[in-house]
Amino acid sequence: MTTLGIGPEARRRLGSRRTAEIVADELRRQIIDGELADGDLLPRQEVLVEQFRVSLVSLREALRILETEGLVSVRRGNRGGAVVHAPAKASAAYMLGLLLQSDTVPLSDLGTALQELEPMCAALAARRPDRGDELVPKLKEINKAMAENIEDGPKFTELGGQFHDEVVRGCGNHTMIAVVGSLETLWTGHLNWWAQETTARGEYPSMSQRRIAMTVHNKIADAIEAGDGERARKLSARHIADTQTYFSAGDPEQRIVALSPQALVQRKH
């Protein structure tokens, strides 16, 4: 007779799974605490098996758990070669995208969230006493690069995404950076895809529309530099709404799709 209808083989698999979770927990802790740095190569699997005193099956399951979380990437075809990846908003954005995609959430829903949240980040950035040290110079540097690439639609859009990302990171609130940054990354992935497609069809916004976007970017940077949080918030809100109008015109019913970094690269080619 078996306990609760679970046979010996099933119990063995459950035991391996629990062991794998324990190993994954420890490796995850080391990555989060910085004991394992981004880009580090984990020891070969036989070394890890000896270190943790677990089976190869349990170790590989632990690596699969971490790979799903985006914390390691396992090189196939050998017995080691797992590369460490520090927690990144791209991974969080992908998981968030999967959740929203499973609920068939329209892209306009994400846009509405950003219309409310990103302007708050712009206002917070303008209130930071150290905004002139790194944030404002970085925003101006990106705006200059946008002006230099104004004839290249996809590049112009990519740089615009970097500007918005810097505004979010510049707010100084770590929770806002993590949450809004993930939403921004998810939105930018769709926006970059849109830029590629509209450019290929000859439907990317006109040069005059690009110059208007550039002007607003410069005004947002100036408002943040001047410490005018309310102006930065209003300019940001209006700019995001205008951008979303262009974006959604082609397909108002578009749904959110979880876009991994690999998928984005493939869509560009």
C-alpha cells in the first residue's frame, strides 16, 4: 500500500524536486546577495553536485528553475557552463507580460497605467537635489543622440525608450523603478516592434511629428533640471498620451504579448 496513492517512483520525483528547490534557493540567494556576480560562470555540474551533495538530476532541475527565472542561462551540450545573470527588469517585464497576455489584456490598458505612473516618476526626478549630477546630463545626451538619428525611425524610437527609462530610473524610488520600469520595458518592446514594422511599410510618423517629440523631450529635461516637478509631470503625461495615439492608431484592439529579449531580436530581423 502506498501513502496517499503516491508510489515509490512518484515519491522519488517529489524528493528530487524538493532537493532541487533547496539548491535553487541557495544559488538564488548567492546571486541576489552579489556573491555570484552578473556574468560569472558557475562551476561545472559535477563540482556543484559534490558541493551540494545532491544528485545530478536534482542539480539540473535546480538550474532549470533558475533559468526559468532568468537568473542563469545554461549552455547546452556540455555538463556545465551555466552563466549567472543578475535580476533584471527585462525578466520581470517578460513574466508580467505572460500574466497580462494570459488574461488577454489590451495594450491600451498598459498605456493607461503608464500615463498615470510615468509622470509621477518625472515629478519625483525633478525634486531630487542630485538630479543635475547624472540624470539631467544623461537625458540631454540621449536627446542629442535622438536629434542625430531623427531620420532613422527605429533608432529614434529606441533612443526615445531610453529617455523614458532614464526618467523612471531617475525618480530615486526603488519600488517605483522596479514596478514602473518593468511596465516601461514591456511597453518599449512593443513600441520598438511597431517602429520596425511602420518603417518597413513607410508609415512611420513624419519628420515634423518627430521634431515635436524631440521638442517635448527637451522640455521635460529642462523642467527636471529646473526642479519644476509639476511641469515635468504635465509634459510627461501629455507626451505619453500623444505617443500612444500614434502607436494605437494602426491596431486599437492590439493585445499585450510577452516579448522576451530573444524574441525582440528575432522581430528586428
